[in-house]
Amino acid sequence: MSLHADFDLKERVRAAVDIVDVIGQTLELRPQGRNFVGLCPFHADKRPSFTVNPARQSWKCWPCDRGGDVFSFVQQRDGVSFPEALRTLAERAGIEMPTHGGPPVEPGGPRDKATLLAAMKFAVTAFSECLQNPDSKEAAAARAYMAKRGINEESRQQFQIGYAPDDFKWLVSKGVEAGFSHEVLEAAGLALRKDTNRPPYSRFRGRLIFPIFDLQDRAISAGGRVLPSDDPQKSGGAKYINGPETLLFSKSHQLYGLNLARPAVMQSREILVMEGYTDVIAARQAGIEPVVAVLGTALGEGHLRIIKRFADRVVLVLDGDDAGRRRADEVLELFIHADLDLRVLTLPDNSDPADFIQAEGREVFEKKVADAPDAIEHKLATLLNGVDVTTDTHRATAAMETMLSILAKAPSRQGDLRGEQILLRLSRVFSTSKELLAARLKQLRLEQSKRKRYRSSQPSAETPGRASQGKPVSQSRSVAPAPRSMPKDFDPNNAFLELGSDEFGEGSYGEEPVGFGTAMPVAPSYSSGHSSNYSSQPSVSPEKPKWEPIVGIDRELFEILIEEPQWAPLAIEAIAPDDLQTESAREILAAYQELDLAGRDLDVQSLLLMLEVEPLRKMIVTMDENVKKRVGELTRTPEQRYHDVQDRYQQKQWNVKRQQHIQSLRSNEMSADAETKLLQDLFEGEKARKGLLYRPVVEPVKSAAASTQPPSQQTASGSTESEAPE
């Protein structure tokens, strides 16, 4: 997509949505002068500190130093990348996003996400109405089961719980009547067929239905629980079933109840992960809000990438049965790979969270959550149960070897503080020197590396000459795949746009920690502040740039350009990227350059649309707010301040040039003429620096998009000339 098309799309979406309406759906806003204020959803706010400016279509919270435009708010609210926020708002505004590659999507067909979402919404309504049907004996049994489990009416409505009759045709017939084809119902995961020559049948039958929602509160799948029965045949089948993987739903990247838990999680920075739907419902009924559940799978790296967007501390709450204890042992490797505080709470024998909360109450449960050990401590307690490390050398050594073998699965990284801390803990527990543990860990890594190289060197089990027929090759999740050459048409800018989506997780980058973290292939470094293509490309993991704060002369420059955008073209010509102190400032200057070349306005709104990296957008809004606060307080005009700033940049440039001249003179390798010329340059430069030479005042360069110039210009004689309007 070209810069023009890309910018036009973002501008259309921004113009089609109102920031007050979008933010007002998440928090309660009230008018205050020309602005709106509310309690900030990103920190524990007791007084309204969240301000929305309808005129500028921006928002700012000073206590937690966040701000931006409508795209920034959706990014931070949902923990998604800029492209995903753009898609969300485009869907809200009814603006079609361009697609690149692959066959065209037929509206109303099984590959049309909007149609699949509509089918899921229809199904959730149908299930809910069925559960409330007073004439249905099946629904009455489902309501009785809910009452027995302590699920009240408020929770039924909040979680939109429903019931699917024990009928193979019920939902399929209703779906067809509502205008959905068999193919759409199958693609949404609501129907399935065993024979392609026969019509599909309903996937969920005779089950209590728990809809699964995404972060935009859209139904994307469902889970069903069979009702207990005295008849073994009626109670047959799996206790729980979940919808299949679809265009809308991936169980390894979704968490039940996260749409409801997100505000509490973002404020507390803590999340409780449980194993069942009813556990989450029971916890929320007891007033415990930051709770979610996995969906028919163990907690994995995909889940943690989502969680890391909102929380720093994760408590995995496991049932007190044998399966729960086994899962507790398995999470240690996950802990090593995750750059967050992962804790494990195993409940007493044969109790799940719903039963425990109902029996013991909220306070007792929350006390156990607060005291939950981290995964290292939990694993050590399991391995050393009944072991005296000072006397039982054999079992203590075996436990040590087990811990180090798990640590060895993560690649080493120089300066890895997390890995150092883990080794120090093991050193204290086993009364063994950290150096000895580190040496053994290094040896285990080498042994694992040799085994992997040996396996990779063995011939494939496939019959020679035959293709693998698309069978996936299994690979340890903690080992980076071998480097591959990029295809000729590979565009890193395109690939970068998909980073930070659910495939990779946090922020807008999609990074994962290396060392005691998940190893991933790293792409070459390239600019990531703004981009211009939203096509789906292979995801790569560039090194995350450090967006340092903009301070000093750089900050003064950009605040002047924000206050008087007419000076931006002159700044683009006069100031080189190397003159700026940080990569953040250089990226913003580059955005101004692209806007100017494209003939766009150089105001704050255009700048926010051009920049897609959240820290940079936050800096722009903060500087804009500073400019508004200083209105009427400064004695010097923007023009005077701009010339002061430009003089300081020129001074920096001269200082560099002067040092180069001095070094050249000291080299004693110059001719007499060259030396004379350098000395003359030094003399003239010093005279200019001290203001002994006349410096004409430079007028602002008019950009292609600018419609006005600064109100006045200083002439060489010092008088003021008023510019006539065009």
C-alpha cells in the first residue's frame, strides 16, 4: 500500500469515529469545560485524571503518563498493535480494510469474518433463549444444574450462558432459517459433518453453553458442558467440549472471561488463571474480578503473550487432584520462558476453585493467592519433599540435575539477570556454589545442542523421493528454528506490521525475551516508527528499539513545531537527523519529512496518524499538552524561539566540524595551502559563533499542505513586516 493510500485509510477511519464515543464505551465520562474527564482505566484512579479533548481527538492521563489519539486508546485498552487497532476501528466505522494476497473473500461466505461473527452472535442468542424457555424440560434441568453450582441470574446474563437441546438438527435448522449456509455454520464451529454427501449436524447437543468472547466483546466460539444424569447413556461423551479452531478462535491464544476481567487486571497488574468456566464465574460472584480460564488446553506461551500485555503477576490456580499436581510440575519450563512473575496455587485435595471459594469464602482464597509460591519454589518443594539435602546426597543431586536440565532448555545470554538470580536461588537451596551450577548448566546445554545437531543430521523417515505431504515437523518450543534465507519478495516493512498481534503478543513489536525466554529468529534492524502496508506477511522479531524520552533542545524544537507547524519544513531542511539526541527524536523528524514530501498537513493529528509506535505517539501528545499549558506564559514568540533552537543546532554542528579541523591540523600531514584554508575556516566559524558576522533571518519554508505562514517575520534591519494573506 502506498503512503498516500495508507494515510488516507487511517485518516478516513479517524474521521469516521469519535474519540468520546469510543472511550465512553469503556469508562464513564463527564463534561468539564471543553473536555471530558473520567477515572483512568490504566491505574487505580480515585479522582478523575483521564482527560479527553474532543477538538483535538486526543486523550491524556498525567498520573500514569499515558496519552494519544483514538488508535492509541484502543491499542492500550486491548493490548494490540496499531494495525489491529486500525482494523478494530475500521470495522466499527464500517470501512473495509484492503486485503493483499490470497483469493478474494466472498461476502456472506465461510471465509468472511463478519459473517462468522454474525453467525456466532445468532447462536449465542439462540442458546440463551433456549435456556430461558419455561416449557422445555431439558432447559429446566440445565437451570437446576446452574442453581446447584451456585450460578445466579446476574452471572447467567453477564456471561450469556445458554443451553443446546439434545437434537442433531436444532441449531443447523435455525441457522439456515436465519440465512446462514451450512458452510458458514461449519466454518464458525457450530456444525460438523462426517460425510460430505450428507448435511452437517449441530456440534453442541444436550449441553450447557458457555460463549467465548474476544476483547471486543464479540462471540467467537463456545464451550459446552454435559449435564449430569442418572442415565449413563445421556451422560456419555466428554464432560466438556470446546469449539474447534476457526478464523475467529484459537484456544492457545484465547482466555475465557478476559473481556470482563481486563479492567481489574490492568489496574492490579495481576491475573488469576483457572481451569474451568464455572471457576471463573464463582470467583466473580464472590467479588474476585481479575480471573480467567484456559480453554481445554494447558497454559502456554501463546496465553502468556496475551497476559503480558495487561499483567506482571500471574497466579495459576490448579485443582487439588493428581492432574492438577502434574500440571503444576509442568509450568516450571513456562516460568523460565516467561518474563513475568508466575506463581502456582494448588488447592487442597480434590477441590476446585469454585468449590473452595463456596466453602471457605473470598478472604481465605485471596490469602492463598497472596501466599502462592513461584514456579521455581513450587517445583523445588515437589522434588525435595521428604529430602534432607544435607544427608540425602543421591536424591538432592537428582533434584539438582532435574532443575538444571529444565534451565538448559533456554539458550544462554550474556548479562541475563533472570538466569543469574535463578542460579543463586539453587545455590542457596542445595548449598552448592553458583559457579559449579553454572558450569554444569553450560555442559547440559552443550549436550542438548549436540543431540539436536545429531537428530537434524539424520535422514528423514520419509520414503526417498516422496514429499512429506504437508506433515508438520515437531520442534522444541524453546529452540529457535534454523535461519532461513528470506524470499526474494520478502518486505520487512510488511512483515513488521503483523508484530504485536495475537501471534506474538506484547506491545507493537511482538518481542519475546531471549536467554531465559523463548528463542525466536531475529530480523535485521529497520525503522519501526511508521509503516505503510497492512498485508499479512510472515512474522519476524526485530530487536526492539529503545524509545528514550525527548529532552532538552530536541523537546523545545518539537514543541515549537507543534505550536506553529509552519516552521516544520524549515526544520526539515536545516536540521540533520544526527543533530538529534535520541532515536525517538530522529523518528519523529522522519515522520515530518514523509508528511511534507506527501504534501500533508504538518499538524499533531497528521503526525499521530503517521507514527504507529505507541511510545512515540505518547510523547507527541505530552508535548502537545505542554504547549497548551504554556499559552500566554512565554514572552518570546515561536519564531524567536525557533531561531534560538536552530542557532543551538548550528552551534552543535560547528563544534563537530571544529574538532575535525583541529584533528586535521594536528596530523601534520597537510599542505601549507590546505592548512591556511582550515585556519581561515576556523576563524570565520568562531566569528559566526560569537555573533560577529551578520546572520540573515531565515523565513519559514511553506510546505505543500500549509495554508498560512507565521504571523510576522523579522527583517534584516530588525523591523517587522506583516505578511499579506494569500
